[in-house]
Amino acid sequence: MSDDAAMASKGHVVYPRWFVWFLRFILTVSIAGAGFKTYHWLVENAPVRERRPTGERSVVVEVTPLRHESKKITIRVTGTVIPVHDLSLKSRVNGEVVAIHPELEPGGRLTSGAVTVRLDTADYTLDLLKAQAALQDVKEQIKENAIREANLQESLKLSEKSVELADAELRRLSALRLSQTVSASAYDAQERAVLTLRSQAQTVRSALRLIPTERTVLQAQLDQVQAQVGRAKLDLERTEIVSPFDAAVLFRSVSLGTLVTPQTELARLVDIEAFWVETPLRADQLDWIALPNGDSGVGASAIIRPSGVHAEDTRWTGTVVRRQVRIEEQGRLARLLIRVERPFDSEKIPLLLGSFVLVEIDGPLLEDVFIIPRTAIHNGQEVWLRTADGRLEIRTVESIWSDEEVVLFQEGLKEGEQLVLTDIASLVPGMKLDLPGDEPSQPERVNPAKNPGSGKGRQGQ
């Protein structure tokens, strides 16, 4: 049995299905129509707010007029203190250490010429005595040679005189022989005597010819022995190892009794007459720094300060002495060497090796430049200007110098133009810029739009 038949059997009124659907449709349409009419009434009678047009935004800024000025450039960099002369102190002879200077300790000070280490001199004293004895022996031989030469010369004179006399006697006997008054045996004996005397004279001449050669040999021996004496004296002097300059001691490597050789490092010294400050800087900054030009050139002066609490009350003066010949691979930085005289003479603290210091190098004086605070530079090369009609102009210009505080320009700007110093959050080129004390720019009001239902509702505030 269907649901309709069941409801009819219980006495209920049953409507046809199509009639039920028709009633539902009429009810839905009625509700939608009532809602639409209500929405339309609300729209027409809604309160209307007065429309205010968006006016041109203006910003109050601080400005300063641009003026040509002069500016002496100062290149501010950092550096590290390094020694000018760093000496590994060594002995030039072998020996045992018998004495050490009391200041030859880490941090000690030595004056130029001070004996730092003394070696045992016994062996070198004996060598000197032996060399001096050999020298005396050669000198005596030279004296003997000179005496012998004089004796031979005298002997030669006598021999030659004897030969002359013997020759005269031989000639006399030869004349007598013709008259049969002298025997042939007497003549022969005289002839043999002449030959003997001539042989003796020739022997003396030969000995005299050897004298220059002997003298040369003895002179060579004298030079050799004199060199040995000089070497022995030098070795004896070298048993005292001296400091070649006023020095500070970094460390000592030997003690009393140490046997040293020329390869043994005795101590490490640094010259305290002057230190170098090695400063890295950009390659483009080198053009502003004066370098020494030959023997007469003078480099730029510099002020060196320690980093830390003594930066304001301690300073040293230095001079740029040279530029290193290569650029660092990392960072592409050049390096300068600044010479600081007497670095230990500061009243506050000495300039210590390895110190990280602040350096101010004097540059040239630039004329007719615009000096702009770095805070007024935007995006690297942009400046903000306020035009004559109070508008913002963004101009890109190229600087010639900059540091942490200011940037210098020579071209691209004009004297009298107004530089904007205030930072503007929402930047719009051409926007209105007001100065402090000016009346703020007021936008004109625009009449509200006409609305058919504006008179029926409440006006908005």
C-alpha cells in the first residue's frame, strides 16, 4: 500500500503531489522577491560618506645648499707593524759559549756594538801565535835573501876584477912566450887560471839571476802567512758576537757551555731604530698617495695610532717609503710600507711588533669640490635634490673620492642646488618636498558624487 493510501485510510486530507510542489515554488519566489526588495531599499537609503579625493603627497625635508669647497684628503686604513731588520744572530766560528750578555733575554735591549755572546778563545789564540811565528820566519828568510844578494854582488865584482888581472897576466905571458922567455907550461897554467876565474864569475852571475825569483817566492810566502795571521786575528775577534744595531731580543737559543757552529742560531734580534707598518689598501687609492721618487723624493706623511683604549692619546708619525710590487690575490689589495722612526720612544706605550694599528695617510688638497655626507648618498652614486619648484630630483653622479664620512664630487652638480639630507621612506621622483616652517601643501576638495538616495539616509562623517 502506498503512503498516500495509508494516510487516506487514517482520515487525513491528501493533496496531489503536483500541488505540493507548486506551493513550494510559490513560497520560494515570494521569499526571494521580499529579500531583493529589502536589499534595494537598503542600498537606496544607505548613508553616503563624502568622497575625498587622494591629494598629492608632500614630505618635509631638511636641505643644504651645495657649495664649492676645498678638502684635504686623508686615507684611513689599518696596518700591521713589522720589523725593518730582522736578524738571526749566528756565530761565524766554532766554539764553546763562555759568556752571555745579561740583556740577551726575550724582551731585552741591546745597544749597537754590544757583545752578546763570547766564545772560548784558547784555540784561536794558539792559531794566531802559530801564524805570527810563521810570518816572522818568512821575514827572516827575506832578510837573508837580501844579504845574500849583496854578498853575491860583491863576490861578482871581485871575480870580475880577478878575471881582468888574470887576462892581463895571460897577455903578458903570451908576449914573453914569443921571445922564448916563458915556458909553455907556465903559459898553460895561467890560461887554466883565467878559465877558472871566469867560471867562478859565471857561477856568481847565475846565483844573482836566481835572487829575483827567490825574492818573488818569499814575497808570496809572506803574503800567504800574513793572510793566515789576518785570518787568525779575525777568527779571534769573531769569538765575540756583537749586535750590529740597537736591538730588541725576541728569543735566545743558547746557554753557557753550548758548542756552537756557524749554522747555530744564537738569538733573534730586531732593529728598534725603525719599524715598518704594512698597510693594505685599494689599488685606486694609490693615486692619492705620494711615493718617494729617487733619492731626493719624500713620501707622504702618516699618523699611526694603536687600536683600543689608547687610540686617542697615543700616536706615532711615519713616512711612506715604498709600495710593494704585487697585488694580493685575495681581496685585490695593494700594500704600502710606512717607516716609523724610534717606535719605542712613545710616552704612553711602545709600538710593538705585530700590533694592529690605525693609519691616517695625508693626501692632496682638492679644490672646488662638493663635499656630501655619505648618509646623503643613495644606491652608491645617487643624490636627492630639491628643485626650484620644490620637487624631488634623483640624479646619478660620479664621485672622485669617498671615505667613511663624506663623498666628494666635481662634476654633475651645480653650486646653489639644494641637497636633500632627509631619508624619504616612499620615494617618488618629482614628488612635492616642503621645507620646515613652510605651509603644508593642501589638496583641493572634490564634490561628492551625486546619489539618488543620498537625501533619505544619514550623511557619513
